[in-house]
Amino acid sequence: GAARPAIYFNGSCIFDPEYPEPSEEAADEGLHPEWTLTEWGLSSGSLLQIEDEGQGFSCNLVVSEDPELDEEKFPTGFQVATTGGEPEKDAGDGAQGEKRKAEVGDENLASKKQATDANCETVSLDD
């Protein structure tokens, strides 16, 4: 996860954890932590890049307005939802029939090798 992430929009940094408060220094860097999403030109469907170099973390985030967001369930006014697949589980001993990454990778490697070998021509270098 991210501990001190920077936020980028259209390739420009719009939030840097080094300048979390409005200040002359932040303004000199083109950062305005006090701005609203609208002031940054963000709207529903905008794509943000979240990066935390210290944690080696990055992800993309899509801003999605939900006028029916339940204020009692989400008093902060936002909800984080994922659309990706299930998070990866610990490989364990495989007793539950789940393949480990290495086994899946070996199968993929073998099928790629077969496809490549089928399109290759053997050339002798002993001439």
C-alpha cells in the first residue's frame, strides 16, 4: 500500500506528500493541496496515477461520482472500490487444487516455446 503517495493527473503532479499544506513553496512547485477536484479539472471518469516511491507502490485510480452514496455508510464522502480480480492468495501447499504461480508460468512457457518452435527454422553454423 501507500504511506505517502503522490498523485498525478495527465502526467502532472497535483499532490506531493512533501507539500501537504498550502504554502508559498507548494505554489512555487505548482501544487495546490487546498484545491478541490473541480479546480484541478477532475470529474467523474478522470484517471489518476497514485505513486509512493518509498513503498514501491503505484496504481491507477478512476474518479467515479456516485450521487446515491450512503452518507451513513461512508461519512467521509467517498468509497474505494476495486474492479480487479480477487487478490492473490498465498500459494500454500496447493492442497486445495489451486496452482502456484510457478506451475502456471511453466505451462505458459511451454506453450510459448511450442508456438515459437513451430515458426522457427533450424540453421547450421558448422559451414
